[in-house]
Amino acid sequence: MAYGLLKGKKGIISGALDEHSLAWKIALKCHEEGAKFVLTNAPVALRMGTLQTLADRCQARIIPADATSVSDLEKVWKESQEILGGKIDFVLHSIGMSPNVRKGRSYGDLNYEWFLKTLDISALSFHKLLQTAEQQDAIAEYGSVVALSYMAAQRVFPDYSDMSQAKVMLESIARSYGYRYGKLRKVRVNTVSQSPTRTTAGTGVGDFDSFYEYADQMSPLGNASAEACADYVVTLFSDLTRSVTMQNLYHDGGFSAVGITPEILERLKEGR
Ligand SMILES: NC(=O)c1ccc[n+]([C@@H]2O[C@H](COP(=O)([O-])OP(=O)(O)OC[C@H]3O[C@@H](n4cnc5c(N)ncnc54)[C@H](O)[C@@H]3O)[C@@H](O)[C@H]2O)c1
């Protein structure tokens, strides 16, 4: 059911690669709720993925941009405002990639060039996105910016490797820039810490299926789906959350507050 929560709002949505992407579901929901937006992704992803299908469904234009390139991001802000006809009300940062995870390097054998790449793509890009926006005064008053994070910023999940450090930095940028942009233009900046979800980035983490199942059993509501994530992010883009900023918001079915569950204890007993 649609509520018209984003009627008249203009947005930028990054990171939709294919129909499994969190950004893909969020874009569909934003469209359903009445928003107009542009889609952006890295040029290589545009060649590999199926973004045009989503663009057609949402009547959205695509602006290719590598999120590590300041000049590409400047172009995203300039062209988005031209296409949509004014300042931007909401922005989704849904970008993450670790060459170390992708190439299976262990945490004791990281390639540092790749580590820097992980941080640049998955965290620094968020600062670059916000700084280029501020320089063009491109976000409307009470605009809302959301980036997607994961609990490995707070707790150790060994297979998440250097992406853990990237998520710590991402959440810290949300606080620091949230303060700055709040003072400047009343712009909100938050991160949403999502349950494990079957996407290209998600399933790239080692032994994803067991990881997924464990989180599901540890969460009283079960893992939060990509569709539920889209619902939640829409509320953060809407006017209903105008005083929420600088937060890392868990969207994980309760996982982050649970210590142990009877189901997991039972499984351990069975294994003895
Ligand atoms: N899937 C999960 O389990 C999960 C859980 C919590 C948080 N997240 C986060 O959600 C976000 C989206 O990931 P997803 O799970 O939807 O997977 P996904 O693979 O569908 O999305 C990742 C996106 O990042 C884009 N990207 C990579 N390098 C880029 C660059 N240089 N410039 C621009 N874009 C670039 C990719 O093209 C892709 O569209 C990521 O930040 C991820 O860490 C995912």
C-alpha cells in the first residue's frame, strides 16, 4: 500500500546493480511513494547490470559516476538538479566493495592498496558525496541522506574483513557530516544497519548462507528483508522523521540486542 510519503520529492539513488540490490528495492518503493529521482552507479556496473530496466519502471534518468571520483560526483549533483528541476530532498548511498573480500585475502594477509580502495569506495565516497553537495548547495532544507551499514562496525564478523573498518568510517562520517549539514541547512544524515541480505555484495562475504541463517535465528523477528529495508528508508526520506539525524539505526529484526537464543543453544547441544 502506498501512502504518498514522498510526493513531490526529488532524489538521488546510488548502488542499484540488479533486482536483488537493496537500492533497487528502495528505488521501487520511492517511486511507489510518489518521488522523482535519478539513478547513479559506476560505469562498469552499468555495463554489467540491468539498471536500465529499473530506470524504465521508475521513469528515472541514469547518471554514470564512480563514487570515488569527486568530478563524477560534482556532475551527479549538477545534472540531477537540472533533470529534476531544483534542489534534492533525499539521497541514498548504497555503495560497498572490498577487493580483499572479493579476492579471498585473509585478515592477516591484507593487500594495503586494496584496503585503501575498500575505504575509498565504501566510506570516503560518502564524505565526497556530502562535500560535493554542500559545495553546490544542492540539498534542500530538511533533506535526508541515508547510507547503508552493517553491524560489523560494532562487533567482529571475521569474514567481513576490512569492510568492518569501512563501515566504522561510514557511520562516523554520518555523525560528523550530520552535525555540519544540520547546522548549515537542517539536512539529516543517518546510516541504516541492515540484516544480512542476499545481494551481490552480501553473498560475496564468506559462507554467507550459514551467516544468514545464524542471524535469522538470533533475531526475534527474523532477518529484515530488502523490501522491509526499503519501507524503513522511505520513512527516513519522508517528512515524518524530520528530527532524526546523526544516528546509526538498526534494521535487523532485533539481532543487535540479542545475546543468545534457545534455538541456537539447542543446536549446540545437538552437536555435542
Ligand atoms: N547485502 C547485505 O547483506 C548488506 C547488509 C548490510 C549493509 N549492506 C550494504 O548495502 C549497500 C548496498 O549493497 P547491496 O547488498 O545492495 O549489494 P549490491 O552489490 O547490489 O550493491 C553494491 C553497489 O555498490 C556499487 N559500487 C561499487 N563500487 C562502486 C563505485 N566505485 N562507484 C559507484 N558505485 C559502486 C555497485 O555497482 C553496486 O551497485 C552496501 O553499502 C552494503 O555494504 C548490505
